[in-house]
Amino acid sequence: MVDKLTRWLPITAISTEHAKFDTQLMQNPDISGVEYQQGELFGYEVKEYLLEKWGRKCAYCGKEGVPLEVEHVVPRNPKRGPKGTDRISNLTLACEECNKAKGNLQPKEWLEKLKQSRRKLDQVRAENLPKILRKLKEPLRDAALMNTTRWVLYDRLKKTGLPVECGTGARTKYNRLRMGLPKTHYFDACCVGESTPENLAIEQEYVQVWTALGRGSRKMCNTDKYGFPVSHRARQKMYFGFMTGDLVVAEVPEGKYAGRWVGRVAVRTSGYFDIKGGTGHRVCQGISHRYMRLLQRADGWQYEKIRIEKGGSGASSPGVNAGASGAV
Ligand SMILES: [Zn+2]
């Protein structure tokens, strides 16, 4: 894909979001530049790290899908006992309710209080608290944060000969919010990496979105729930000049699906095919191949032209654009 793009566009460098947060930075916050030392970007990295470590839920009560606050397990301003630090080994994530409930108590003090309470919620918290204390000391689990695909992608990008920059998801978010851009894939893409300019002027109206769909499975037969074969795949792939995954336009003159349809075709031996939309939902079914025209042969990719929603939520336009053209 990079080769394809560089043929058409004056691309001189690649920025890729390589990780959710900067692992090295988490271990040693002193190594980095001005932006980090000023604290704001570092805050984003810490938050992404904590989300990963604590599974995107409140560490005390386990609630998900609520706003989570960075919580000092040993409080910074305790009534008694040692003062907590801002070190990552003292931080977890908590919902507002739990954060308030704990207040500036030492974890041991809070545990005593929770154990005396009859509330179900407090019992859950009392159960979780010792686990949290153990988990705080755990080093960063690399297994959860590394995947091999990421490195394979990085190596392949390097082979293009272009300079490759690796950014973190945390930095992307920091950049995007700093510029007040809405959360969409394409605005995120503009904000990847340290090279993101201070000010970004986006004058394009459309963006090309390429999605790898794959070329189907290699399965030669389907099985029932016990693993016995139930149906075999046909040897033939092509029917009436079409194969599953081809992008087609159908002009249906009459009947339930009268009108013009664009989408991916699923072929049938009968010659009456289904058409699926960009997101995989069925657009229409049982359409004769005679009403269909090939727009683009299935190549394992989906090419979409999407109108940029400036300040909106970024809904996709219904038209599917065959072949790639326009701005990326
Ligand atoms: Zn909670």
C-alpha cells in the first residue's frame, strides 16, 4: 500500500502509531524532552499506561464504561502515615465514587473500614484492595503490550526506504486534543508522532479510507459443532464473470430492490447474487447477475471515499469509490 501511495503522492516520511504508550518513558521519566518535562504529554502517556495495566475499569469496584480518575493508592496528603508519590507504582484508576470514598485514607485504614461495612460494594472493594497492592509492584507486563505484528509492520515500512517514525497512542491523543480535532481515524492519523506540526490546516474535503478485508478463508468445508463436515466449498470461484468480494454496481429495473446499488457481491451458483455494503450489512439479495456491472475486482481491500466531517462525528458517505483517487 505504501508503494502504491508513493507512486502517486509526494510522500517523504512515514509516521506510525506503534504503541499505546511509551514503555521506556514509564520506566524512566527523566530521559525525555521538554514536552514531557512540562508534564502534559507525560500525563497522557501515564493515563494510557494505567488504562492498559488496570484493564480500563475501576480498580476498586470493577466498574467499566465510567470516567476513570488517576488515583494515588497511598494518598499524597494523608492524615496519618507516609506520603504517597506521583510514581507510577503508586497509581491506579478509580471511578469517582470509589475515589471519593477512599479520600485520603491509607490503603490499610480503608481496608479496615471496608471490612466492617455490610455493603456489597464495600465487600467487593475489600476483596480487590489487597490484589491492587500486589499488582502495583508488578513490573510492566510486556506480553500484553507487544505484539509481533507491530514489529513486522515496522520492518516492512522500513524496507520502503522512507524514514519511519514511531508514535504512541498517547501522543496522538495529546496532539489531537491540543488542536481541538474530533475523534476520527483520519484526524488521529494527522496527529501521529512527534513530527506533528504545531498547527495543522486541513483543506481536503474527502479522505480515502483503505481497509484490508482479506481474501476469504482457506477452509474447504464447514463443520457442525462436533467438528463433522457439513458442507463443502465449490471448486469454482467465478460465476457469470463475478466472484465473491468484487465491487459491483447493480441497476435493478423492477421488483423489491428496484434502483441502483453499489457494494460487494456474494456470488451464488444460481446467478442470483447478494450485495453487501461497506460495513458488511446486506444491501439487497437475489439480484440477477445480468443487472450487475463490475466496478473493481476483489483484491482483498476496501476503498472508500469519505467526506471529512470538520467538527462532526465523521459519518461515512454512502457512495463507495472504486479505485483510489483524490487526497489521502
Ligand atoms: Zn469504583
